[in-house]
Amino acid sequence: MTKNLTLAIDDDLLDKARVLAAMKRTTVNAMVRDFLTHEVERETSSATRMEMWNNQFKASDQNSQRRARRVSGEKPIFDREEFYEEVMRERGLL
């Protein structure tokens, strides 16, 4: 369902937007709608990306705590190969 929206825009800006829309063979309405759609998708994907990274960091922290409990004097705290395997398993690639 589409809704009407009223915007207050400077006359000069509206004139330029109309010219630009005509050059693109579209309407100012479509340009505003496309702009808003793009912004919402960008923010949504940014939030999704941030959530993914937060989950990855949380899992890494949990795994590092597990590793720290079993570390001996000679075994390094960070094992790159082990971390790689954990990430690959979480992504379903192993």
C-alpha cells in the first residue's frame, strides 16, 4: 500500500530536481522513493553486518576463554589454525 507524503522543498531545489528527473526519464517522486529505499536498505544491511560481526566476536571471545582454560606453559594462547577451523565450522564450510 502506498501513502502520499507532503514535503516542503525550496522552489529552486524542486526546479533542479525536476530537470534532473526529466534528464533521467523519471519523476521526482520516483527519485525520492528510490533514495529512501536505498537509505533504508543501506542501514538495514549495515545493522545486519554489525550484528554478524558482534556474533562473530562473541563466539571468538567464548572460544578464547575455552582455550585459555586449557593453555599450558608452552602452548600459545592464540592458535591461528584452530581459530580458522572454528570460523569455517561456524560458516558451515567444514
